[in-house]
Amino acid sequence: MSDCLFCKIIAGEIPSSKVYEDDVCFAFNDIAPQAPTHFLVIPKAHIGSVSEVSADNSAVVAHIFEVIAKLAKEKGMESYRVVSNIGEQAGQSVFHLHFHVLSGRDMTWPPG
Ligand code: AMP
């Protein structure tokens, strides 16, 4: 999608701190980290949010979770949180599906 920030990051039009890339997904460090480790994993295909996941594209989400587990193991992350905000009230600010992966500090539950 031409006016999507994360599509531009995938295309290399906006610089990012890349963590991982394959044919399906791209991972990069969050520009405003909320934990010592905070990266985002996003599909290369534009999907607006979890609310647009369906039988047609859910294999992409399954793949992303495989990648999250692999990256966490590689980075020695024993405890971490995966978050996806859906809609403005929940805190979504970029409308391209993304999973925050946060680790390295104590976290509270429920979230604020
Ligand atoms: P959300 O608010 O859940 O939609 O998450 C969007 C995330 O994207 C926020 O944590 C931002 O800090 C992050 N973000 C925005 N612009 C960039 C960028 N250029 N590079 C890396 N992360 C970004």
C-alpha cells in the first residue's frame, strides 16, 4: 500500500534496524522501544490488523509466530510478551498488521 509506513520500511524506502527477513515477513527494532528488547514482526503483504486475518491469509500469521519463537530462542529470550493492538482505542497507530515482541524487564498484568 503506497501510503503505508510499514510497507515503505519493507520496500527500503524508509530506513529500519532489521532483525530478520524472509519471503513472508520482516522484523525490525521499534523506533521507540518500550523494553530493552522491542522489535516488530510484520507481514510483507499489507494486512491492516488482526481484524483482517481470515482463512485466506492466516498462514502468514502462523508463519510469523514460528519466526517469533525462532528469534526468541536465538536471542536467549526466556520470557517475553507478544502484543498486537487493533484499533485506535487499543493503541494501534500504524495500520499494517504488526506483532510487538518485548522482553528484558518486568511487566505488569493487566496492561494499562
Ligand atoms: P502500534 O502503536 O501498536 O500501532 O505500534 C506501532 C509501533 O511502530 C510503535 O511502537 C512505534 O514506535 C513504531 N514505529 C513507528 N514508526 C517506526 C519506524 N519508522 N521504525 C520503527 N518503528 C516504528
